Amino acid sequence: MAISNFAVREHPTKVKVLNGLTMFCEHPGCEDPAGFLFRTGGGPISAYCRDHAQERAPRVGVTLPEPVGKALTTGW
């Protein structure tokens, strides 16, 4: 699915990092725990594991946030 640069600026995608097991990745065939929630504008929320989130992020023009625990332990 192609997304225009205008659409990304008009309705930016937001990503939330999850902490712990709350839901599973929505990618077909994946049963890994979801670690990231994606939402563009007022659209639906999608949950992805780290691997599938890393695939999805460039397609929607975002950089994945670092988990808070990792950022704190690396001095970020």
C-alpha cells in the first residue's frame, strides 16, 4: 500500500511502545507478542512485534521509538 508524503504530513502515524504481554502481532501467521501500536490519524490501531514493526515503520514514514527501559539503561 502506497502512502503519499502529503498523507503522512496531514495524518502522521503515531507509534506506542508496549511494556509486557498484552496482545499479539497482527501480521498474518505471526504469533509473537506485540511490542508496538501503530495509528495513523483517527484510523484503526494495529499491533506488531518488533520484527514486523521494523518492516512497517519505513512504509509509513516513522522511526520506531526505543523502549523506555532500554533508553534508560543505555544513557539515552
